[in-house]
Amino acid sequence: MSPAALIGVDWGSSNARAFLFGRDGSRLAERAAAIGIARHQGEACAGVLADWLRDWLDDYPGVPLLLCGMVGSRNGWRECAYLPTPAAPALLAGSLHAFDWRGRGVAIVPGVCHDNPLDGFSDVMRGEETQIAGLPAVCPQFDQLDWLLMPGTHCKWIRLRQGGIVELATYMTGEMYALLRQHSLLSGLIDDGGAWRVEPFLQGVEAAVAHPDWLHQLFGVRARGVRDAMPPDALAGWLSGLLIGYEIQAALARPADAPAKLCGIVGAPRLARCYAAALRHFSIETVAIDGDQAVAAGLWSLARQAGWV
Amino acid sequence: MSPAALIGVDWGSSNARAFLFGRDGSRLAERAAAIGIARHQGEACAGVLADWLRDWLDDYPGVPLLLCGMVGSRNGWRECAYLPTPAAPALLAGSLHAFDWRGRGVAIVPGVCHDNPLDGFSDVMRGEETQIAGLPAVCPQFDQLDWLLMPGTHCKWIRLRQGGIVELATYMTGEMYALLRQHSLLSGLIDDGGAWRVEPFLQGVEAAVAHPDWLHQLFGVRARGVRDAMPPDALAGWLSGLLIGYEIQAALARPADAPAKLCGIVGAPRLARCYAAALRHFSIETVAIDGDQAVAAGLWSLARQAGWV
């Protein structure tokens, strides 16, 4: 009997990560590669996967393959329709997009969409839903989490209730910081040197709360820099705090049954610490969650619930 | 007796415009050139000016020279300290920075700064104060204007009272639109083709009023584009309306003795028409003002009040 029960793959726009699971869910092996699906499309994805995982596929014929992430998007291998909120993991497991490939069962986890009349548009995610399915295995406080926050280029705030996804809102915070830092008239004034001090960062968070006129406050970064009112190494932290402050304030202002108390953060350690410091300012406790651990646990959990292992 | 009484120059970061005034304030000649201050500094400015206006300077020895704009900044010809608000034209005329240059009287109009505890930083302008000094000559309703609005890369909102400058706030609206249009992940989704339709523009204005969560709404431009919920030629107008809506809402929310009713707009005709359409949405009437006419009238008016002509 094969020692392997499942090959799981989290395949996003820029990177892919694969896990080889044993029959008890333990990870026998894992690997990562910069083979984002942004550079491949449709059946070309199958060839890329066959090359990348050739040894596993040869060694374990018939072992099923479960994929999540952008691989299920319009530009991925096979397009899988989004599952609308509210979306519990059991519903995800029951909605896998399954097909046969070279004599092997393959399934793709659908993304989740959230249509909120409050927003006026439909917000979407692919891959994060699988991390959420893995929370019970990687976060002891998972049933107390009000929000799961995924900071980055496009920051996702996912409202949870009893382990299910009830709301989703994406914020352009990371991209906005990069635009202002690299391409705007502020860029010459800012020197972030790769590390911020926490004081100007928190001052920026406070400024966002006090001043809703964000287009004026962004000009204030320039005014402070030009008039030497703030040193260049403080401006980067202040700007980051300002943007993150606006994001958190907006996320917490969304209508909810009860005020949020505990927020899980899945992200790079330094950025996660910044968000945790800012959230403390709003009296929200946080818990750090390892995204790779969560997605691996989620792939295994969904495969089990779907009866694939 | 020389037919000329004054040479006036509006010298900004990118361009310069010069006016030769007759003894009655009529304009005998004018010229413009792309010799912005950003490329010259200190006494080098004097050489650039001497080359550019050589014929006028030769023909009219002793005729005084009055300059306004970035020429008075730290990186200009001579740095002139900002005059703090409230700043009436008579006060500006009494604060000219005067010196002798090659046997001729030269004066630079100081810029104006506004220190507002509400903002947390000091906002500044150079050049716009001279346009304001010219309003009585170019705008019949000048004494009813509550705001003077100068849209562009950095949009200035100047609150007026009895012809004097009482408040100033600058917004990064134009630069933000350009950043998102040219460098962001939205740029591939937007096709503005140089002209917007007014409907999506006004929908964007309405969205700004309804949704303070701007970082989420900016992501919504992408979500709409990716999911084909709005055609590419509508997204540009919608994004512009969203940003301008946030700007106007913030400007009108500033504390004031009385609600604003009439707003003068100094700017390129197409952009000025967009702002006028958006301001009607907020029940504000507008009047278009020609910026070149205003600055010429302002230079003449300040020279008269200062006793230079």
C-alpha cells in the first residue's frame, strides 16, 4: 500500500507550494517554486505541474491531487465558479471541482465571493478559503476568531462565524504604499531603509483616525518632508501607519452582530507585527497564524471531508 | 517717457509667463516659456530671466520687475518667507521681498502658509495668492466667492473672506489619479481614451459620499474590471469621480462660519467642468476663472498697492 494518500498544491499568481501527505495526514515531503499561474494558462498548467511534480506523480500513481488558489481562476487550469458567502468548510468540501487527469482524480477548491450591497461590488478570494479550512488544526483559539486578516499587496479581511466565512473585504493598502513609495512625488522624501520605528508608525495610525480627509493627509507627508517637519526615516513609518490606520478603521466600521475582539493575522512576520501593534490601538487582540501550515492543514481537511482520503 | 510701467512674471516649477504692462495697466505684450524653476536655482535664475526677457529689459531700463510663484521658494531666485493666514492682498503688497538687480527694482510676492491644528501640518502656496489679488479685476462675483478651487496634480482649496485668504488645504487628487492610472494594477483595466462620460464620473462621486472606506473602494475598481461589471471606458470616469468626490467631501467638511455657496474654479477647462459637475452634486454653484488673466491682474494690482507703479 502506498505510504502517500494525497498530493496537495496551493497554486497562486506568483508561487506554488506542494505537500505530499501520508495516510495519517502527516507531511512526507513538501516543495515550493516560483511557477505562478500568471505565466501559464489552461491546459499549459497541466504540463507545468507534470514537470514540477514528476517524481511524486511517478512514485504514487493513482494518489489524488487537490489544488487551491488562482489555479481555479479564469486564467488558471480550469475555471471553478466562486462559492457565495456564507461558506463553511463543509460546503467547500462539497463543492470541489473534480475531473480525471492521466488516470488520477484531481479536484480544485472553489474560491469564495461576497456580494455586499454595502460595497456596490462583488469581492472575491481564491486560496484563503483553504487556509480557513485549516484553522482548527493550526490555531488553538480558532473558534474565538472574529476576523482573519491577510495583509499584503491586497489586504483581505475575512469575517468568521463558527468557522465559516460570512464576509470578505479587500483593501488596496499594500499596493497603495508601494505606489506612493516608488512612483509618487513623496518617493524622494522618504527613506525607509528597510525598517520603521514604531513611534511614527503609531502616530500615522492615530492621524488616520483623527483625519478622514485622506487626500489632504497624503499631501501632508509631502508638506512635512519639504518643510523638514519630520525626518525622512520617520516619514515611511508614518505613511505606512496612516494607510494601515485607514484600513483598520474602515474594516472595524463594517456592521456586525457583535464587536470584534480577536483577529488572526496570516502574513509575513514583520508586517504582521505592524498590524498587531496597530490593532492594539483599536483594542483588538491578535494571534499570529502561519499561512503555509494553515493551507496544508486546509487541503488535508477538505480532502477528508470530501472523502478523498 | 517709457510706455511701459511694469514687467510682471509668474514663475512656477514647470513654466514661466511674463507680462509687459503699460502705464494704465493694459498689457502691451506677454510671453510664456517652459523654463520652470525646478531646473534652475539661486542666482542662475537671474541669468535665465535676463536671456528670456532681454529685449524688454533692454528697451525699458529702470522699469520695475514683480515676480510671483516658486521663484520665491528655497530653490528659487531668492527665498521669501511665507506670509501666514489670514492674508489680505494689501498685506501681501506690504510684504514684497524687494532688492536691486542691475540698476532695476525687483520684488517677489511672498507665498502664504496656513498652520491649522486641525491638520497637524503647515500647508503652503506660492503664486495662487497673486491670482487671488487679481480676482476683483477678472471675476464680477469675487466678493461672493467662498472658496477658490485650483484643481490639478495637487488641488488647492482656498477659503476667502472679504477678498482675503483665511484657509488653505491641498489635496493629492490629481497625482493619485495619475499613479493609479499609470502604475497600479488598475492601469491595464482602464481605458480612458482621453474623454470620460459624465454618468460614470457622477456615479464615482456618489460612491465616495456613500463609502468612506476608500482603500476598499479602490480595490472595487479592480474587482469591477476583472469581473466585467463595468466597461473599461467607464472605469476611468468612475475612478476620477471617486477621487474628486472624496476631495470635495473632505473640503466641504472643514469647519466654517457659514456653509459655502459659491466656488471659483481656476483650471484647465475640461477638468474645471468635471469639478463643476461634481460640485453641483453638493449644491455648490461655481464660476470659471481664467488663471492667466487672474495672475496678470494680480501682479498689476499688487504693484499698484505697493506704490511701484
